[in-house]
Amino acid sequence: MKPATSALNDWVQRIVVNPEFMHWPVQKDDVHCATISLGYFNRYDFIKEHYVEDYAVDITLCVFQDEIGGKFQHTVRVRIKTPSCFLKNHTSVGVDVQLYSNITLKNIIEFNKMFKRMFCGQGRIGNIYNIPCYKNIYHSGNAPKLNFESYVKDKKYEFELFNQFKVSLFEYLHKCSQINAKKKDINKDFIKG
């Protein structure tokens, strides 16, 4: 167990000192998991009916053992949260989760760079996360109350941009995982020969 948790600790230490991860919180959940949160925004909490602080993406680095006495493996779980403006209520699916194996620290650093290019700055995806929830759009006078379907229809362009953002991040990690798995297979061939 010690080598596996030592490897996780090494990853966390490298991430914490890496300037690319400046301003993103890193939390050690336990000896087996650590979570990096990217993209601060205010999410509407439908139950409490006010905005709460949150992060757009959570990357969880985990070490686990498939079976007792088996080899330790690591996995990377990525959660991308949907902006509040595209959620109808608290039962709406607001998180997409993917698990990846064969991800390297270099892949995570490049993922963060890609995320920052798309999320931060003027006219970027981060602005979509700041669009108010439809429940917070007020109409004056006799204007009809806005319903969710018409609100999302009005934000069709932003919704498509968000989906492209989400798909491109997941595809990048999927591609990295496949490439790294092939490299491991190539290394196994060399060891056998």
C-alpha cells in the first residue's frame, strides 16, 4: 500500500507547486484520494434558493486495489458540472462523470491548460457559468413568468458551446488514456522479447 499512496502523494505535491494550478484548490480526501477543483463559479442551489460557491470541474486522483492482494491501480475521475442556467430544478442531472485509467501527471497538467484556455477570460465558457438561473430572471409589470423551456431555447448558442466544452475535455482524456494504454502494451512486448 505504501508505494501506491506514496505515488499519489508525489502527484499531489507536484500539482500543488505547479504554477499552472495556482488558485485551484487541492484537497486530500484521504490516503487513497485527492481532488483538484477547477473553475470557480456561483451555482444556484434549488433547495436553499440562493447561490453557493462551487467549481466547474473536479479531478479526483484515486488509488485502489481490485482484489485483496492484487496490484494497486490509479484512476482519474473527472466531474464536469452543468451551469445553473441549464438546470430546471434540484432533480436535474447537473454533473457528468467519466473515469479514466492510464492517465499521467503530464496529461492532467495539459488538461488544466486546455481548461483554462476555454474557461477563463472574456467571452469564454466561464461566462456561461455566470448566466443567472431562470428562476432569478424577474419581469416587470404584466410580463408572463419565464418558463424553463423558453429560457433554454433562448440560450441555445450558449448551451451548444457548453456541450462542445464538455465533450472536448472528456475526449482529450479519453485519447490520452488510449495512447498511454498502447504505450504500456508496447512496453510489455519489449519485456517479453
